[in-house]
Amino acid sequence: MARIVQQKKIYALLALAVVIGLTFAIFTGCDDSENVVVEPEEVLEGTFVDSVVVGLQYKTKTQMGITGHGGKFKYKKNEKVKFYIGDISFGEVIAQPVITPVTLVVGAADEPEPYLNPVVTNICRIIQTLDDDDNPGNGISITEAIRVNAVNMSLNFNVGISEFQNDTTVQEIVSILTPLRLAGMRTLALTYRVQTHLKINLDIIAGGSVPDVEEPPAECTVIPADGTWTGTTDQGHEISFSIADGKVTNISTKMDYEDYHSEGCVGTNALETGDHEVAVSGCAFSFSTSEVEVTGSFTSPTMIAGSWSYQNSDCGGAGIGTFTATGSGASDEDIDGDGYSESQGDCNDTDADINPGAVEICDDGIDQDCDGLDCTLLDPSDVDDDGDGYTENDGDCNDADASIYAGAVEICGDGIDQDCDGSDLICIDDDDDSSKKDDDSKKDDDSSKKDDDSKKDDDSSKKDDDSKKDDDSKKDDDSSKKDDDSKKDDDSSKKDDDSKKDDDSSKKDDDSKKDA
């Protein structure tokens, strides 16, 4: 029994030694001379271009949001990024600095004229159709109202151009979403116009640049003058229309077919809209049919600049261009003496500080340069003061130091929050290692103490065993003594018996003597 108890104690000590050894290995497995600091993965920034698109939703494994000013989106290296509006998905691709509709379509970039790819064209037609002001030349803007109402909508872009255009689902979605734009309801953007627009931007990107971005216009307060407006197109044709009560009507012009498109069609196309009316909204108007688009933006009550495009499905003819026009009520007299008359674009000919050549003063509520709007200063939080690529609204917690921004490499123990996560990174330094060694040493001391205690237990057990042996030995001695005493008693008894026999023999001898 004593041997079994002793074996159990030995096994317990062995198990304890294994646990201590493993603990020591875990805490000392790394080289104490090296501090391991895991650097956060850098957040990169890309641009979506068709021209630059603002308001497009995107999502990666770690990032999500809406493309901001300049079409910017965020991602980390080797992540896939998906672009969408509501539930209308345009595709997913490995994120990179510049992404276009061509990038989203597998194999399109390898084609000699990728802007003519049917799937690419279908994507561009939807994005440009949903542009808030119908002027992709100043960037494309998708409003929140469109994003919200596009939830539960989906489109199949992987079809031919004509099939996509004639799809009733496409037509229904366009009719639901376009009234939510500043420019109002319209039909699907013309194929030739979106292809030409994309080609211009692809050429800019191929040249190593990203298309310029105009600042978002402030709310327009220009009220165009009622009356007849006349002007010319870039092809030299006259264009005219009428304005009454904030509505444009009776548009009339001619549009020549361009380049190879003229080979399939003869003559010129004449546009006569008759009494069809479109509303002026946000200093602009937009007229569109399945073959014609005419858009214009008023820069003053008597000045407008715009664009036109035409596409003939029957003969394959197409053309695109620009125009300018002035209102008939404009005066040729320079009333305020600033060098500009109403006919020359002076939007307030009673104030010499207001004319097309004046310097614009931002945020004063006055349109000094007669461009149709008052300039707006950028929110200071949207300005990258230190040039590190991040503004305060992008998460830069110190926009006066280029080494501090969201996603920067954190330096441990310097008291500075480089990556703007709210705290400085704690270093694993030598003091910590020393403390750790002290802890391990303490553990070793505790282990040694336990070994000593165990040894004492063994010694105590040994003493108990020795004491027991002494007791047993004593008992044996006592027993032996008893045996000796018993033997002595037996011998004494024997002697008594022998003595008695001797007495009996002596008595017999005496008796025999008497008889004699």
C-alpha cells in the first residue's frame, strides 16, 4: 500500500513538470531580443471612371461605402470590389487604382475597341441615364433617392445592345428611377453618345491621367428669360427653342451624321419637337427620345450652353455635338459700363461688379461671374492639408502631419497614434521580457519549493516507515523475549520435574534402605 501511494506522488510530480515546461516554452518560444509588431494593412484609394462617378455604391471584404468626390473608393490590396446601385450590380473585380465599366467585363479590355463591347455599353447606358443633371461631361452623380429606390431591382447586362434596349424590365426601371433626378424623366441614353463619352475618358486614362472633376454645383438660382432663344451648333446649324413659365418647347435644329455613320444614311436629320414641353430644373433642361437627346445649362438669364446627340436605328447613322444660344430679350447696351451687355452674358447689367469676367466670391449668395451659380468653399474637413491623401472626413486625426492618417504604419510606444485608431500601439520591450523572466523564475522557485516539499513528504514518509520498522522490531524483540521467558519457564519447570524425580529417587533409595 505504501508503495502505491509513493508511485501516485511521483506521477503527480511528473505531470506538474510537464505543465511547467510547456508554459515556459510558450513564453520563451520567441527570441527575447526581437519585438514582433504586426503592421496594419494599408487602405488604398481608387477611382471609378465613366467620367468620374459620384454616388456609386461599392463593397470589398473590409471596406464599403459610396464613391465620393472624384469617384473615389477604398480597398485593401488583392481585395475584390463590387459596384452597384441599390440591388443593380454592375460586376465585381480585383480592386485597382482606376476602374471603368471595361474593367468590370471579363475580356473587354483585350478588345481593340473595348468601348464598343455590348455589355460595357449596356452598363454605361444605365449609369449615364441615371446621371442627376444629364451632363456626363461634368461628372456623373447618382442621388440617394435613386440608390434607395433601386433596392430589389436587378438587370441582366450580358445581352446584346438592342436586346437590352428593348427589355421591358430595363424600360420600367428607367421610367421609375429617372424622375428622381434633377433633370427629370428621360428614356435610355443613346448608344452612340455613351460609347463616344467612354472612349474620350479611356483615352485620357491611357495617357496616364484621370479625367478632371468639376466642383459640385451649388443650388442654381438662374431664371431663364421667357421668349425665343436662338443659337448655332458646332456643325454650323441653327438651333432655336422657346421658353415660357419655366418650360422649354418648340426645339428645332439639324444634326449631321458623323464619320462612318454617314455612309449608311443620306442627308441630314431635322429635329422638330412641336409643342412638346420639358421643364427647366436646376438651371438646365433635358429633352430625349429613343433617337434624339438635347440638353442645356443656363449660365445666365439670357445665356445657355448645351449638347445634342442623334442616332438613327434604321440606317445606323449617328452624330453628337454642342450648341450655344441666347435669349431674344437680351439687350446689346452695356448699361452699367462694365464692358458687358446682356447679349454678351451680363446677368445683372445694373451692377458693374457682376459680369462674365468678374471674380467670383464664394458663399456670398451672389453670382459675380454670371456662370449660373455662386461658388462654394470646400468644407475644411474635406481638404487634405498635409498632403497625405486623407482628409479629416477620411479619418485623418491630425491633418497637419503627413505621417498620421487612417491606415498609417503605427510606431509602438512613441505616444503618437499614427494610424488614427484611437490609441498608441504598446511595445513588447526588454522590461516586459525581464518581468516575464522574473515570473518564469518565480515559477521555477515555486516548482523547486514544491519539489522540496515533496522531498520533505518523502522524508517524512521514510521516517514513518523507519518508525514502523522500529515498532515492528521492538515487537519482534518483545516476542523473542517472551519466547525466551517461556523457554526459561519450560526449563525451570523441567528442572523442577527433574528435581522432583531426584527427590522421588532419593525417597525410593531411603525406602529401599529401610527394607534392608
